[in-house]
Amino acid sequence: MHIKRHAIAPSLLAADFLNLAAEAEMVNNSEADLLHLDVMDGRFVPNISFGLPVIRDINKVCTKPLDVHLMIVEPEKYISDFRNAGADIITVHYEACPHLHRTIQQIKETGAQAGVALNPHTPVALLEDILEDVDLVCLMSVNPGFGGQKFIYQTLLKISKLKSMIIERNLHARIEIDGGVGLQNAQKILEAGADILVAGSSVFKSESPTDSISRLKAIGSEVFEV
């Protein structure tokens, strides 16, 4: 699976959980590139979201690749389970993995693409020794655990620094931004060097989610055509 630049990944965390099949179909019929799934355990982050059963069921109806973000402690215990449930991309947190290189290799051995996420306070310089091994870096632009938060604008500097690291070493990792992303800041985020926008409330809580996805996608096309 090739991860496109200026990709849009609606976040299921903001969806209507009484109508998940319909929400997945909306994503299928939209210009979205991925479906982002935040798995929270109530330990690594102060919230509990959903787990393997929901992802298995979503995988039955969603035709877009599943971008699974594990906000959990000891993610290495569950990598194969999430891959078997349908995850195409599995992202673990730097802060939750004392043996990060081993965990990244474990993800790749399942056939999934491997991602690493950083909390807002974690500097991108800490990725220097793992960057060539990952397919995706997810920069949290809010404090993880809850949807609907405001974008932390310091993230723009982190994006620029990370992009420079990737370009200087001729690497292929894509930069994903997760938290507070919407039409009001998408252009600045993309101009800073991001490749993938995770959009939750700005998509699922809008009057027309498919239109919101299209508008986000159009901003990305304009930025990368320049």
C-alpha cells in the first residue's frame, strides 16, 4: 500500500457510534484516503475508546485502508491481533515503547506498514535512530486522549524540523498530523510539510462530512501543485 501525499484520514473517534456502518460507507464514498482508528486503553491516555471487535467489524464494511493508532501501553502484545483484525497501518507511541526498534520490526513482520507517534512534548530529534525504519510519523497536535481539542501551533515547527530530517536523509516516511485539524489550519499544516491530515470533528460533526473531506482534499492538492 502506497501512502499518498496530501492524504485525508477521517478519525472514527468523532463518528456516530450508533451508526458506524453508515459512517464507514460515507468514508467509502468520499475522497478520503484512509480511515483513522484511535485505540485508547485508559492507561497510556486518560480515556477508553474501542478495540479489536470494532476494528474487525469496520474492516468488513470499509474499503479504505485502516490506519490504526495504538494509544496503549505494551502495544507489542497486540500487534498481530490488530493486523489480523484488518489494520493496514499500525502506529505505536514512542513514549510507550522501551524497545521501539523491535516493535517497529514486529509490525513490519505482520505485513502492515509501521508508524511511530509523538506526543506534543516529545521532540522529533528523538526519532533520528528509527526514522529510516518507519513508513509514517504521527505528530500529535493535541494532548492525546480526547477528540475536539484545539490545535497546538508549536506543532508547525515540529513538522518543519521533521520534514528536513526526512529530506536530508532521502527517506520515505510520511508525516501525519493528528488533533485539531480542520479547514481553518489545513493549509498551514500542509505547507509546513505534512502529508496526511487526520480530521475527526471537522469531518464527522460537520453538516456535510463528504463535502468537508473534499474541501480538505482540495487544499492539499493546491499546496502540492505549487
